[in-house]
Amino acid sequence: MSETLLSEIRVDPSTNKEEGIHNNQPQELKMDETLGNDLPKKDDRSRWFNTIMIREDKDQPLGPKIPKVADELRKKTEECYSPSMVSIGPYHSPAHHNAHSPPLGENEILKFSMARQFILDSGKEIELVFSEVEKGIQNAREFYNLNDMKAVDDEALTRMMFLDGCFIIQFIHCVTNNYENLGMTDRQVAGVKRDLLLLENQIPFPVLKSLTSLRYEKDGTNHGMKHVNDFLFFHILNPKDQPLRTRKLLWSTVCLLLMFLPIALPFVLSRTFGSYNPDLVFLSMVPAFTVMELCLLIPAWLLWLLLRKGRQASGYDSQWQPDEEPAHLLQLLYFLFIGSHNIKGKSSSRRCGHCLSYLATCLKKFIPTKPVVARGSCGHYLYYSAKELKKVGIHFMSSQTSALTDVKFKSSSLYGTLKLPSITIVESTKSMLLNLVAFETSAALNPLWITSYICFMDSLIDDADDVKELRSKGIIINFHGADQQVADLFNHMGSFLEPDIRVYNDVKREINEQCESIVKKWVAQWQQTYFHSPWAFIAFAAAAVGLALTATQTYYTAHPPKNNSTR
């Protein structure tokens, strides 16, 4: 058998391969062919397994750093994402005009005058500035969508980055330091501010940083970033200054009254009721009222120091630098919006009224309360407008910062306080907020602060009365128009946005608990009835003082002080 097989095997000298008759071994050869066909399948499957098991780099961007707005958002409000005054970058450049952007050829002349002034103010040769931009042009190209950059060569892109970068830096410099040299109308300035904060109207931040270094760098420090931060903070965010002067005046008045209280009040009482020996009554009352004053004045002074320290800890630092370098100007504004610029410090909290709190706790045992709805504990299911929250004893207060993360709710024994950052509403606010939303969506950020803030404000605002309540507390600063226009602005944006349920979840849950408390509802109704105006409070205080004086007079009439004088 073996001899027969060996004789049937022959070697082809040209290929050096063995050939044989396969009739006697078909199974082995077919198996070899099957194994050979399975090799490509195994390689393809191994590559597929590797794509699953390889750990992704968290810092790796999901797309270009300067992306285009998603079609879902653009369909809702297309006009908010296209420049109206000046185009920045390649997406809306006149040379690459698209159907989404209006023609901007006439307004492009502004760039040349601004760039010329930038070169003159910097004291550098124009060739040096251009070559500095040209060094990073390949890196700048990677910031954009590759399909849109195929038709733009390096020379055209370098000119674009140079012209747009010089324009932006010079515009920021004039707005923050030399407004009269802008040579623009107020409407043009407002239009340029709006266009500089569009997602598709950005240039890479390294380009801006290199230009500011050429003009403002001294002793190894780039002082130009201070102008950029000041521009975004003071001219875009427009934070409302807290009424510190009024607050200091109030504290001074209270302290002055407390200083004279131990002398003035015993003197009045001794002259009114101490008919037998007023001097003795006066001297006996002074120590007691002095102790009372110290018990009130010292805690008040310590509280004032804590509040002052808290205000200093939450101040804005113009030399602030973000932890990570932003990709563009809009991302730097995002960092400012979420409060990365604030120096974190422990804020003081007032805890008073322990007796009233204990009394309210005791009353809860005897007063039936509504069963807590199961979904209410989630916080993001139940919403109340500003008017409804006011009716249940929730007061509004402006936060010490403009950060959207600085939303807090403090519940006391009888009422609650909701602190919200102040926001200035102008004509371009809607465009700015929606472009920040588009940036959050494209960058897949977690959590979605801007989107959740818009939805939270939408839940607080139903109509003009809600805007009026928030405006009276300094939370909304309205330069846009009627209060109803502000309400429509937030209601329209909130109609197609979905918030991150984790953002402000604790605040919403505490608000729900406050709204479900019957005791706090009663206190709120009592407060709105008797303390709805200063005159109502004065009338109540006068009645209380009159009642106390009547009771004191009755006591001294029934129990007159003993006369110690000799007969």
C-alpha cells in the first residue's frame, strides 16, 4: 500500500512541488484547503476583537475640535449659527460661501483695518507675524473638518488665520481698553461680539495665543490673555455687582442701634414706669441690656467677617488660566460659564432660629402631611414656576458668582432660599447659549451644564410675571425687551433641549420637599399677609411694641416696686 502511494507521487522540477494522485487521500487534502480558506477569516476576526478590547484614550476627540453644528440643532434655529457681521475661519469664509451664511463681503473690510492697527501697535514687522502664524498652520488645519479643508491650501489658510487672528486680538483690545478707536457703530460692535462666539466661526486658540505673545509678552508672561479673559467676563457675561454698599450701610446702622440700645431702652423704660425711683430702675436695667447687646453684637460681627471672607474667596481673577488649553474662544467662554475661574473657598452659612426650628419639628408630629410622591424624590420630574415657589415661601437671591454651577438651595425652619447666578439678557444671548449647547453636544461633554441650565430656567419661567420676580432679585438683567420676550426666549430654547438629569438634581429634590411641607406653606402665607410691604411690617411692629408696653405697665401697676426711702 505504501509502495503504491510512493510510486504515485511525483515532483515537478519547475515548481519544486509534489504532485500526486488524490484518489486515495481526498479527506486530508480537503481539510488542508479548508484551513487555508479560514486564515483570512481568522485574521479579520482578530482585528475585530482588537477594536473591541483596545482601551480608548479619554483625551482623544470624537471629531474635529472646531466642528460644524449638528443638523438637529440647526433645523430648530438656523439663524443662530451663522455670522451676520464678520466671518472667522474657513466654514463661512466668502471664498467658500455656503447656503447657510449670508454674503459678508462688505464687512470683511473691517478685518484689514484692524489687522493693520494690530501690526502697528505690536511694533513687529508684518513678515515676522505672518511667519509665526505659518509655523503652526498644519496643526491649525487639524482643528477643522477634513472634507471642508480639501479645497483650502496652506497659503490660503495661513492668510486666513493671520487676518482673522489679528482682527480678533485688536477688536478685544479696543473693546477692553480703547473703545473710541474701534471706528464702529454700537450695532456693529454688538454684531461682531455675537459672531465671535459662534461655534462654526472660530479659529484655533493656539493661533490667538501666538499672536498675543508677540504683542503682549513681557518677562516670559503673556499678558494678552488678561485682555481676553476681561473681554469675555466683563463684556460678554456682564456679571452684576452685588449691592455691597447698601449691605455695609445696613450693617453699620444695625451696629449703631445695638451700641445705644443698652442705654436708650433702660432710660425710656425707667422714665415711663419707674415712677418711684427711676434712677434705681435705670441702673438695674443697664447691665442686663449690656449683656443682651454683647450676645447679639459679637455673633453679628463674626458673621460679617465670615461673609466678607466668603466674598473675597469667590472673586474673579483676571490672570486666571484654565486647567486645559481651550480649542477656541467659545470653549474659553464655556470654562468661564461653568465657574472654572472662581477661587474655590468655603462659603459661610447662617444657622439661626433653633428654637423655631425645634417648634416646627414638634408641630410636624401633630399636623398631617401629604404622602410623598415616589417620583418627587428624583427631583427632575416636578417643576414649579417662580410665582409658585414664592407662594410656598421660597425666596430668590443672586449668587456671588456668575458660574452656572453656583446654583444652591438652602432650606431653613420656616422658608427656603434659591440662589441663582445672574445673567444679562441681550439680543445675542440666545445665539450665544445655543452655540454653547452645540459645543457641548459636539464635544460629548459630561455633564451638560449649559443645556441643563437653560432647561432649569425654562422650568422657573412660564410668563412675564416669573421674569419680573427674577429680575427684581437681580438674577435676570434684561436689556432685550419686555419681560414676555425673555420668557419666550427660554421657553423656546427649552422646548427642544433635554437636560442632564444629574445636574441640579439635589436642588430640585430639595425644592420639591419644601413645596410639600404644610408648615412652611402656612408660614409663607402668614408672611405674605402681614409682611408683604414695609408699612405692614411697621404696623405689626408697632402693635407688638404697644402690646409689650401695655403688658409691662399692667405688671408694674399690679406689683409696684418697693419704696426704700425712709419715712
